[in-house]
Amino acid sequence: MKKGLLLILLASAILLGAARQSFGQWFLDVENGAVLSGYNDVEIPRDTGTRFSLSEDLNTEAAYFFRLRAGYQWKSRHTISVLFAPLRLKATGSLDREVFFYEELFPAGIPLTGHYKFNSYRLLEGGADVEEVYNFSLLHYLSAGLTFSF
């Protein structure tokens, strides 16, 4: 009788372990830290605007960022998740030349403020070089994160 009960318990443990692996697992990733602008060159409109740098011609402050990702993973190969990662950088200063940007002319020496907004990131390098706009950026991150599985 004891052997039968032991075998049933052992078989149940093996089946439950296998069943648990076939079901999914919820997770939540939380990250935060600082972001620094490496380069951030812009030109709008692409064919007639003035190209300038938000990080070299203006001062772009380091910023705090956070990132949240929640999801569900099953069979260790399939994941569905939702990401919330707002990022905003602010550049301020003035340029020693006039700038034509987004169909507006800014004279030399006028105080300027630029806002850079991006809604999903980890390492951000790249941009757009198309007919309408030009923008290339490199942003550096120092971050820490936690993952909660339940």
C-alpha cells in the first residue's frame, strides 16, 4: 500500500511539473536610470531645412527614464507583452547662425528649446533620412532593472 501511494505521489509530481511547464507565466520588467545624448542631428524639412545638432549646437541635459514591460510567456518560446517606455530629452541654448526648421526661420542668437520624444527604446541609434525629415541620434543609457515572475 505504501509503495502504491508513493508511486502515485511520484507520478503526480512528475505530471504536475510537466503540466506547469506547458502553462504560461506572467512577468513584469521594471527598469530605470539615466540617459545621455551622444548625437542628435535634425533637419526639417529635409530638402530646405537647416541641419543642426540638439546635442552639440545646443545643450541636452541628462534625463531620468523608466520602462515597464508586462507579458505572458508559455512553452519558453512564445511571449506576448506590452511595453511602456516614454523618453523625453530637452535641449536648450542658441545658435550662431540662422536656422530654418519646420517652415519657420529662427535668427542667430535667439534662445531655442527643443524637445525630443521617443516612446520605445533600450539602445537608440538611428533615425530617418527621407524626403520630409532628417534625424539621426545616439543615446546612451545607464540602467538598473528587476523582473517579477508570478
